[in-house]
Amino acid sequence: MSLSSTRRAAGAIAAALALAAGAALPAHAESAQSTAGSAALREVMFVGNNWDGTADVIEAEGDFARIGRVNVVPDKEERLREIYLNPVKLAFFLGVRQGPGEGHDQFVDDMYATPDGRAMVVSRPSFADVVSIDLATGKLDWRFPVSGFRADHMAVSPDGTRVAVSASTSNTVHVLDITTGEQVGSFTTGDKPHENVFTDGGKYLWNMSIGEVTTALDAPWLDWTKGDRRITVVDARTFEQVKVIDMRQRLDAFGRGDLSDAIRPVAFTPDESRLYFQVSFFNGFVEYDVAADKVTRVKELPKNPATSEDRTTWVNDSRHHGMSMSPRGDKLCVAGTMDDYATIVDRATLRESPLVTASKPYWATVSGDGRSCVISESGADAVTAIDFATGRKVATVAVGDHPQRVRVARVPADWTGPAATR
């Protein structure tokens, strides 16, 4: 283990002791102290620029100004050399480029900070791995190659010590120690695992598999070709399967057999009693009662008249891709990816606010202060904040090429970028 890894392990132990003593920090604190008396942390947002191979770090509220940028592929030449010398890896690498990458390599999908704020942990689809990047130096602390040939969405445990990553071509979710990169467990999923969510304070881990989304077999009658799509729920300690939810049955029972059961981004209510989710090809979302185990409402959102009705032209079977919920649970934010807008939806009435024009919005999350929904505009290389209360745009900031995932994180208070790239 490297010196930096040893220091991080010590920090993780200190963090665990602090949590055990009841010293957990509030979810939306405006400032925070790192563990064991080390430097103060500031709340920021990580923005993954998928085609650039960079991640911008921006303010978590206010004007959302850019603070710094991290190169998430500092080992790019080494990884490419490995790939080009391996015909199988090369075939999948090029497949990612021509399929989900829309002709581009996918260098960053998801990102989180380590509990001490010293490193950014990143899933890199084209390199089929997860890496930890030291935010002070820009160098790799550790690298974990996932099974198969592509890494996808991640989730971090509520205590910040574990990160789950979908290995989309092997139908596996790996769970890693976020400080050391060592695998602590894994479990099998349906076809093409995608979104991951920890629930019940970290007791359970939910995975949503979306099936095959890169083929042109998109006509409704060919839905059977998309594979095994389901929600897999496991015990986050033992990784034993707790239940499997086949949403096809629930959608059919609700009378919406026309909807795909490929669950895309999701949002739980604060009490986790309701799950809201988007599905492939649909301009809207579904409400699911967790305890009753049934679909309760479906909301259809406006179509953009300029959007082609040719489903094969929609990126990776998405029509809408990106959801978040206000901290109070009264508002939903929806990214209408192929329809070029985002909107705030009242959860009680399901009425949407006036549409906010956006260029291929690909993700939605909540600002550090909880007041805004922050969307990534992948078609405009920007992120935009929309006020939950008014439904109006409050800020837009330029970022790198094709931003996708946006995550709240904490970094050292005086951080402005890795020294190696200044």
C-alpha cells in the first residue's frame, strides 16, 4: 500500500469512529470539517465531461462558478496501449465509442469524493475501470478494473466509505472500499446494470438493469430483444439478494403495457416510500409505491414538436434521462433529454412548471443548499441550475465536452485544482 493510501485508510478509520460517535455531518451543510482534525472542507459539485476526459469542480450553490478542473485520464497513453495490444479489449473499446459514446470515447461516467475530500473516485466506461485521483497532485491512487468491458453508474454509501459501480457488460455490480479500491463484495444483476441506489441508511442496495440500448431494434414489438430488465435489491452488508422486482408485471397491471420496463434514472422520496423513475422511449415518468409493490401513477410530459419520432435516433433508447427530488420531497426535477428541456414537477398534483429550454439535458441533481435542481446540458457543454420553488433558470456555467453526471462532493477548502495541471 502506498503512503497516500495508508494516510487515507487512517482517515477512513477516523471517519468511521466519528460516525459511530454520532458526529455525522448534515446532508446540506454549507461548510464542513474533515475528520481527525485535518483541513476544512468546502461543498462543491463534480461535473463529469465524458468526451473530454475531465471533471469540472464548480460551486455547489450561488452562481455555480467553476473552481478547477481535473484530468481523469492521466494514464490515458498506458490504457490505450493495453487496449490496442488486446484484440478483444479493442473490439469492445471501439464498440463503446460507436454505441453509447455516439462516436466518442467515454472517459468519465460517474464521480464521488472520498470522505476526507482528498480524492475523486471516477468510473471510466471506455477503460472499464474505477480510479481514485489525488486532488492535490492529479495522480492515480488506485485503479480497479471492473469485470467485462465497460464501467457505468456508481453510488456511494451514506457514510461515504463504499462505492458501488455497475459493470455493464458482465451484469455485475462491484462494491469497493472508496479509500483503498479493494472490492468488499459484488452481486449479479439483470442485463446491462445501470443505476445504483443505497436505501434504508445504507442497509440495502438497489440496482436497475436497462437491457440492451444500443441496437436499432427499437420498435415496440421488438421489445423482447432488449434482454432481462429488472430491479435487484441486495443486503449491502452480505450482498445476498433480498428481492427482484419485475416492473413489466407492475406496468401491465396498471394498464401501461405500452411502456418499456427499462428503468433509467430514479428518485426516492425522503422517506423512501415512493420511487419515481424514467423508462426507455417515454417522455415522462412512473410513480411506484414501494410497500404496496405497485405502480400508482404515470406522468406524461410534453413532447417537443422538433423531436423526431424515429426511436432509433434517440440516444441509447432515452427520451428523458435525469431526475432529482427536492430535499422536502415536494418537487421533482426532470431532464427531457431528447426534447431539449427540463422542468420542475409538483409531486402532489404532477403538474409541471413552464419548460426550461436546455440542450440535450442528460442528468439532474440537487444543489448543495437544496434550493435548485442542477442539470447537465450535454449538447451545450454547460450546467444549468433551476429553482425548485419557481421553476425558473437561475444560473448557467460553461464546462467541458459533453457533461453528464453531476454530484455534490466535498474537497479541501483552499483547493483550486491539481498542482500537476495548474
